[in-house]
Amino acid sequence: MYKIMIVEDDAALAKALQKTISSWDYDVRCVKRFDAVSDEFREIEPHLVIMDITLPFYNGYHWCAEIRKLSKVPVMFLSSASDNMNIVMAVNMGGDDFIAKPVDGTVLVAKIQALLRRCYDMPMPVPTLSHNGITLDLGDTTVSYNGSTIELTKNEFRIMQTLLENKGKVVSRDTLMIKLWQADCYVEENTLTVNVNRLRHKLAEIGVTDLIKTKVGSGYIIER
């Protein structure tokens, strides 16, 4: 099992990242001693490091340079400061990749898999979400069922992903609107209804019917 070390002083974010990455069968450890990151690196011996730039005591660039004295392990920088200068600095200090906050879990896992595959020449599992024979491919945004596959638009994919990640629970319209808003500057409320209906029609093309149920006044649900 690959070990991943997270160097992030925002405890809530570190825990969220740990939960997301662990769900893909990685052994994820969060650094606790920000004045001794190199020591924890030696103890954990990770295959990959996710490093925030702004940290207590010393910044992520410093610790990346220290880690480079010990190992060639891939380092992915994580920061809300995603301007070109920070990206250039991250690469110049020995970083292998850069991801901006707020972090999209799907993008993060895809980047982790790509880095591990490139650095260790090992096959990585394709990230998917499945339910009753239906498979959503998180890499190429397609849905498969009984040998048939359809491609989803960006908004259809976000809706499908969110509902599958919360299957058995009602997902509010507001939550889904926020997911769509990440992709567009502004989204009218009617846009959500239109996209859900289009998604239903596409699913019906491959034989999937009555998957997404409407809870009037609440939102939508994929029942277990």
C-alpha cells in the first residue's frame, strides 16, 4: 500500500484530505510537528508528499528542499496562492506538481495516481463510483451500464458524482447548485432542473431508469 504524507496546518482540511485519499486504499498520514517535518518524513517514509506552502515555522518550499536532501519522493504543492510565481517557485524548489485550493477531490486523486504511476511505474486503479451495476468513471466522465457507455457533460457529471457520493441521502438543490457554480460564473436555479432531466434522459439511453428520484421541496436522491 502506498503511503502519503500530508503537510497541512489547517486541521480540518488535513482531515478532509486524509479521508478522501484514504478512500482509495492509500495509507495517509498527517504531519503534526511542523517544526520537524523532516523527522516525520523519516518516520513515515512516504511514497508521496502533499505539501502546503504557508506553514508555521518554515514554509513548504523550505521543507521540500530539506526532503530533497533525503529523497527523490514526489512532492505535490498545495496552496490557495496559485499564481504563476508560486507555481514556478514550487517547481524550482523540487516540486513535482501543484494543486490549488479549494481542492477538488477527484482532481487530487487523479493527480496523485498520475504522480505515483510516473514515479514508480506501477499501474493505478481507475477511480470510479459504482451502484447497482452502474459505473461512473471519474477520469473520463462517462457512465457505463450493461456494456453500454455514455459521455456526460461537465454539469451532468458533477450532479451524478455528488448523488453517488451521497447515495441513500437526499442532496439538497443548494448543494447541487454549488457544485454547478464551481463550473460556471453564475447558474440559474432552473439550470439545475434542466441538467438533472438531461442526465435522466442520457441514463435511460443505456437502460438506467428511475435512478435519480426527486424529493419535492428537498432535492434529489439515489436510493441504496
